[in-house]
Amino acid sequence: MKVLSIGEAKKLSDIPNIGQAMVKDLGLLGIKEPQDLQGKDGYVLYTKLCKITGVRQDPCVLDTFIAIVDFAHGAPARPWFYYTEGRKQKYVI
């Protein structure tokens, strides 16, 4: 299913860049529905996930969080790696 907006998504995996592993990670953060991403911050989600799991997550997880939160806030669907360069300039892992 190709989703053009967060309002069209029925489940998290309908959102671009979210597969089953990301659904599991989001579940650890209490995010169960697509609309739960609205008002969130990808950097905060990443930091919380690292604390919950006790492991520094791969930077691509942060890029994915940034991508899906941006999408939830109305941006067009973009691949997670679209956000990598901006993240590198803002947040050094």
C-alpha cells in the first residue's frame, strides 16, 4: 500500500521506511499507531531507544526515525538515507 500522508496509514508498516524491525522498536517506545508519531522528535526517540535497549543503535535507525517523524508532520515520503547528511551535520554518533 502506497501511503501519501500519515492520515492514510492504517498501521505503522504502511508508513514508508517502516518494516517489522522498526515496528518492534517503535513498540518499545510506546508507539503503536501511525498517529502516535505526530508531535514526536526523531532524535528523542533514538535516545530513548538506546536507553531502553542498553545499546547504541545504528545511526540508520536515527535517520529512519527522522524520516518517519518528518513524514508524520506532513513531509513527502523520502528514503531514510535522504536524512543522513543533515543528521551528520547536527548529531555526531
